[in-house]
Amino acid sequence: MEDIKTYIESGILELYVLGDLNAEEKAAVEAMSKLHPEVKAELEEIEKVMMDVSLNLAIEPSLKVKENFFSQLTFSDEEQVVEPVIKSVVTEAKVVPLSKVANFYKYSFAACLALLVVSIVAIVNLSSSLKNSRKQIAQLQSSNQTFANQVNYLDKKVYSTNQSIKVLTNPDFKMVNLKGTDNSPSSNIMVAFNSKEQKVMLDFTNMKMPKNDEQHQYQLWALVDGKPVDLGVFDMEEGEIGLKDMKSIGTAQTFAVTLEPRGGSVSPTLEKLMVIGNI
């Protein structure tokens, strides 16, 4: 009986009377009406309520309206005129309380409101989940970038180590130690020089030099028969490792480094001599 009561209160009987059901739903209501007397009785009650609403909202046209209407009709002699009963519904009609219909719309409104609340909660939860996901993705990307940087550094270090081993085990290379001057007593640079291949390389892994600013660079020089020869400029950057190729030269007696304006100078600034070493 509880199921029948729930079925009656669901509002489907009102929709049946209003004609808002499809053929399949309409057939199901009619079947329930035949099987359950209480459903049939409720259906008849709703139809009665709807009929009462129609009758209460209807307005009988005045005699003048009737006369004007029939005066415009023409009939043949053999035809008989039968006066119809005319009723029209106006918009300004009185409201008749309908408990059944009101209950249906009340339940519909409650269902819509509940659905709205559930939707809002779902949207809020989804927004929170998206924020958390974005945060996790950002953290993951940061971790991946850190890992990639570490891998790149290790790869560079392995390459540098292999290159250093080749240089150190090659008898054609001479390792020239450049020591600091009064301008930078703690500075130290190692130069790898191969006169046969005319190669000059700086060892950044073991280099000790003050960090230069944006307006200046270090410049490597070779003294050849007492004349300075430019071998290129470089920056002292933290984390720099490995051997750096400088300009080629076949012979030299001394190597030196000066601090010059960025881009280098044509001749060395002796007042800014940082390190020097003889071969």
C-alpha cells in the first residue's frame, strides 16, 4: 500500500489528466487504474477537480454578445439553427485552490531546488579538485625540471671528465698553471696547451677567479716573442665545469688573463692583470 501511496503522490496522475504523458506512460497509468481501485478513485477525483476549475473559470457570455454573434450567421431555409452554449475563459479569472495540483508543483519545485543544491556542491567540489590537480601538476613539473637539470649537469660533468682524461693522458698537451697577481692573489687558472694541434683550453672545473660583473669580462692572452696575442674572452660563472676551447695558437711562452671591458680589448690592460704563468 505504501508503494501505491507513493505512486499517487508522485504527480503522474495529474500529468495524465493534463495530457502531458506520452502513449507508453499513459497506458501504464490506465493499467494501474484498473488494478488498484484507490488509483482509479484518485484519478476520478483529480478529473473532478480539473472540471470544477474549468467550470469556475468559465464566464457565460452576455445576451448582447449572443445576439451579435448569431446576427452574423446566415442559413438556408432548409437548415435549422441550434444555439450552442458558448463559454470563454478570460485572463482575469478567480483562483480556485487545488490541493492536488499544488502538491505536484510543490514536489517539483522541491526536486528542482534539491537538484540545484547538488549541482552547486558538485561544481564547488570539482573546482577544488581542479585547483588541487593544477597544484600537483605544477609541483610535478617543478620536480621534473629539477631532475632534468640534475641529469643535464651530470651528463655535462661526465663529458667534462672524459674530455679532461683525454687531455691529461695526451702527452702533446702541456698543463700551464697561471697564478694570481697582487690584483687577485687567491686566483688560479689551469691552461691546457697543445702546440701540435694549436689548441688552447681553459679548465673551468678547477678555476679560481672572482665573479666578473656585467660590464667586464676576463680576456686570455698569449705572449709570443714578447707580443700579446688575444685568445678570447670568458666569464667566471658558478657551476661552470669542463674545458673551454679558446682561440688557436701554435707557439707561446707565457699565458696571462686580464679584466677588460665586455667584449675584450685590442691590447691587455696591465693594471688589471689577474693571473700569469710561463710555459
